[in-house]
Amino acid sequence: MSIIRDGIQELEDSPIVEVWRMGFDYPDVIGMFAGEPDLPTPDFICEAAAQAMRDGKTFYTPNRGVPAMRQAIVDYNKMVYGVDLPETRVALTASGMSAVALIAQATVTVGDNVVAVTPSWPNIMRAMQINGATVREVPMTAGNDGWSLDLDAVFAACDGRTKAIYLASPGNPTGWMMEPAEAQALLEFARARGIAIISDEVYHRTVYDRNAAFSFLEIARPDDPVFVVNSFSKAWAMTGWRLGWVVYPEGCREAFEKLIQFNTSGAPEFLQAGAIAALTQGEDFVKHFAARCAAGRVIVNERLARMPRVRNIPNKGSFYAMFEVDGVTDTLEFCKRAVVEARIGMAPGIAFGRGAERHIRLCYAKSPEALTEAMNRLERFVETYAEA
């Protein structure tokens, strides 16, 4: 008899992690499995954290973050989106993923369901399942101009037990971005039914035709059932810091203070010092990183377009290519063999839910040299690849 409760042992491990672990055995693999830049965290952020440690900032902190941290989040959203948020509506979290887990704890329970726009990062759906909810996937459609979402399908998937709708814009893995008119329609639908919108905006600064992607913060009223999730991981190259934030509806402060208290207590103050530096001094780096991703996108898209068996789906944001290979139906096997035979690390589409089963994702937030070599290896691998 297991002491682990029902539902936990049945959680499926991420196929991304399965392939990623294989890469540990091959030091010459070019790793594009994970959504992670190859740049280290900028020095000014690291130095702010180091100085805070030298200054003795090593004690417990307020659950939602120190006042300066909360104010930095407020000021950042004002700068990027022109919105005025009270600090009572923001909380620092132990990663963007932690923010999603906290929202799940706050909104869903056994018997509820969550409608998720897919393809999406698998951890999101697992967070809902851990709390007893059923996930109803609504797949997007891949076309020559990119990915598209049928909002009517989202609406049709909702019923009286639907407590939340999850979407990511810009999307991981698709790079899809929701248009303002779509967001307004979804908001009006959710508002009328008391359904929470969980808007994952982690890739908000990795876009190629504007300063930042559209945010639900630009249209939501303070009391609307909208949770906006963000993270320091991507735009500021801080994946290992495990810091994110959430903007929640008016009246939710006490609930989130309790949830953070009973989950992680709060983030270390010296890490918060680095995060404050990122938000207040990091615009030059954010723009540099976005430009670097844009250059990587060009390299990868041009090379994929020349591979006869490959169909690449254009993205509008994030830093991933999502492509199909003619004749490949088992993307997990394809990615495993790519590690062993070609020394390339990619993520199988099967990991991302409905709509991505025959796609492969690769992260191009890498140096031009690494991407060029990766494309050389991929081209040779695809030319001869055949399923067993």
C-alpha cells in the first residue's frame, strides 16, 4: 500500500524532462530542450543580490515580498502597460510556476474543471490536476500564418463546473499571441459567468514587432476574475532564481498572503534585491535579449524553410520554433534519437497536449554559432530519419 494519495502517483512525468535527462549522458549535445536562455543573469542583478547578502539581508520576509519589491512590480507594470495597480494586488512568488500553483489552490478543487488552451506547457495542467480538477484541452490550429484559436470552442468547453480558463500569450510552445479583441470577448464571457482567467504572460517581452505583448491588465477591471502570471526567468535570464509574480483581483490579498505563507513563506530578501534591480535597471538588457532572440529566430526559420521534410509554423512571440517533420508521428522517439544520433536536444510535441502531437519544439534563445551548428546537425538527421 502506498502512502502517496490517489492522483499523485498517476501524474505523468513530462516527456520534455525525459529527453532532457538523456542529454546528461552526452556532453556534446546542443541543448534546446528547455525554455532557457544561454546567457547568464546580468552582472548588475547578481551584484544587487550579493550586496544584499553582504548587508545582512538574510532574514524572513513579508509573504508577498518586501515593500520595495511590490512597488517595483507596480512601477514596472505602469511603465510597460500604463496601468495603475495598488500594491495590494501584487505578490512576489517562488517562480511563475509557483504563481500558477497558488492560483490553482485558490480557485479549483475536486470535481471542478479548468479549460486550457493547448498546446501549452505541461506543468500548468498538472498543477490543476494536483488540486483535483479535470483539465479540458481546447487545441489551437496550426496554419501557414501561425496558430489560431477558436474562441467559440473555448466557450463551448465551459460548463457549470468550470472554474478557470488558462491561456498563455505569447504562448509556450506556439508563440501565438492573443489579439485585444479576442481578449475582450473572453473577458466578457468569463466576467458574466464568474470564471477565472489565468493569463500566463511570462514571455511578454519576447516579441518581435512591439515593446511588449498585449496584457489582460490593459482591459480588466480591478474586480474582474483575472489572474496575470509573470516571471523573471525569461526576459532577465533568471531561470535559476525561481522568482515570479502574480497580479490578482481586488479582494484576494489575504488569500494569497495565506497561500504563500503555507507554501513557501516568501522569497529570500537578497533574491528580491536582484529582482528589484532587474525591474528598475533592466530595460537595456531586456531589449538586448529580445534582439538576440530575433536574430536567432531568423537563423532557425531560414534553415527550417530549406529542409524539404520540415513544415515550420510561424510564431509571433516567445523564443521557440514549432515544426513538423514529414513521416514523423512519434515525436518522443524522434527527440530521443536526435539526442543520441545527432546530439541535438529538442522537446517532443506530445508533451504540450492536444494540437501538438506531431510537432517538435526547439528553443532558439542561443548564440548564432550554437544555432547554426544545431541546424546543420538537424538537417543531416532529418534527411535520413525513419521511424522504426
